[in-house]
Amino acid sequence: MVLNIDHSNLILLSRVLKVSSSSCDEEDLLEEAIRKMIFSEVHRLFLHRGTPENIVGVFSLSDAARLKSGSCRACVSSRIKVDDHD
């Protein structure tokens, strides 16, 4: 299968990006990361270890909502009641 791409309509990401990337240290508090995302008007933060150049992950508002709501997979599965059917 050959994919034909019309290169005349390609747009560089640098033209679309409206804010600079934001990051926080992986040891920062959850509340600090949420505050930074809200005030920076971004949905994701790069996580770094030590210096901002040492990216180790990405944290999103969805991750924060899941953690704060208690609806993570581990929490939900631990609340499932299993009846014995002997």
C-alpha cells in the first residue's frame, strides 16, 4: 500500500504551537503541577528529573482528574464486589 501525501498543504508544528512547552520536576507536588497547567493554559506538562532537558514523562489534566477522583483502574477494581457462587 502506498500513501500519497500532498506536501503543498503541510504545516510545521512551530506555526501551530501557541505557547511554549511547560515542564515540572517529577518530585513536585500534584497541586503545583495542576496549578501550573491551569495558569499556563496547557493540558500536559513534561516531567523532568533534575534539569528540564532530562524529560522522563508527560503528565496531563486527565491524569490529575483520574487521581483526584479515585477512578483510577486500581481504585475501581478494588471496589468491585465479587459474590461467591458455590
